[in-house]
Amino acid sequence: MFALTKPSAERIQRLIHEQQNLTLSYSQAGATNSALPAGYNIDHNRIQLGHGEPVFNSAVAAVKSWKMHDLGWVELCWPNAPVEVGSTVAVLARHFGFWSCHPAKVVYVIDDADEHARRFGFGYGTLPAHDEEGEERFLIEWRRDDDSVWYDILAFSRPASIWAKIGYPLVRMLQRRFGQDSKQVMFNTVNRNVTKPS
């Protein structure tokens, strides 16, 4: 959905409601948690957030409240949506003088640990009204070998709408910007919360 002015909350909610029971717009659901498919652009971004359990807990809380989308030019509709399979949200972005709104559904949640790391995260996939098709994973990893905590974004995508195909160089620029800005906002949010006086 594209608009010259910011869509109303009612219009965004109507879009989410219309899309939430539809099937994903791609066939490789869960591939960001297994083997990435061919024929897509791949984006991978990773940043170390700090060390130790307080940093991990702060990062998990930030992901659960969708802070990685709180970028100023991007916002999540709505950040009170639970991080659970089936949750349907929309990513609202302001760019190049107009607004776009992109619905997606959570397809899996990661909450596990092994001898190497403890992990929390999820992947969400595009719905038919999204201008791209593909999937994105947001992961927090607390490594046991050096106590480091990492924020990791992995995505595969390709244009779905005619507008995305025409403007694909600009789309790719925005995807790269999202990765960089998301890493920075997560680093700032997590470390501000960890160092906040009690």
C-alpha cells in the first residue's frame, strides 16, 4: 500500500485484518531458519550488543517489543503484537515523499539453547499486499564461548509488485538502510536499558 500522506490507524488496521488469514506470498516459509532459497537477494546484518545475561535479557525484551523497527522513518503497526506464530503486523515506512505499508506474518519463533549459545528470535514472512516477497529473521544470540551477545538479521527477498520492480534500486537502498539503522537502534536501546540506574 502506497500513500502520499500517512495512512490512518484505521486504514492500517483494516489492511492487517484483510491480510491476516491469507497465505504467505512465497513458498519457502521458515527458510531463514534452515536453508536459504535460490532466486532471492540475501541480506545479512550482525552487530555485537555487549556481554552477559543482562545484555541478553535486554535484547530479548527489545525484540519482543519490536524496537528494531523503531527507526523514525520506519515503525511497526502495532508494537503490542505478541511475538508468536500467526501474529500479523504491518511495517510502515516514510521515504521519498510518500508512505508505504507492508503486511507480514510471524512464521516461527526461536527460543532455545545448546552447548554453543542461547537464542531468542523469530522470522516473519510477506503477505500478498506486501510489495516484496520473502522472509526476515531477527535473532538474539548469547554465545557461551566468550559471553558475547549478538543481534543478527537475515533476510531473503525479491520484488513482487510492479512498483517494487520499477524502483528496485531504491528498494535495495532502503533495505540496506533498514539493516544499518536497525542494528544501531538495537545497540542503543539494549545498552541504555542495561546501564539505566535502578
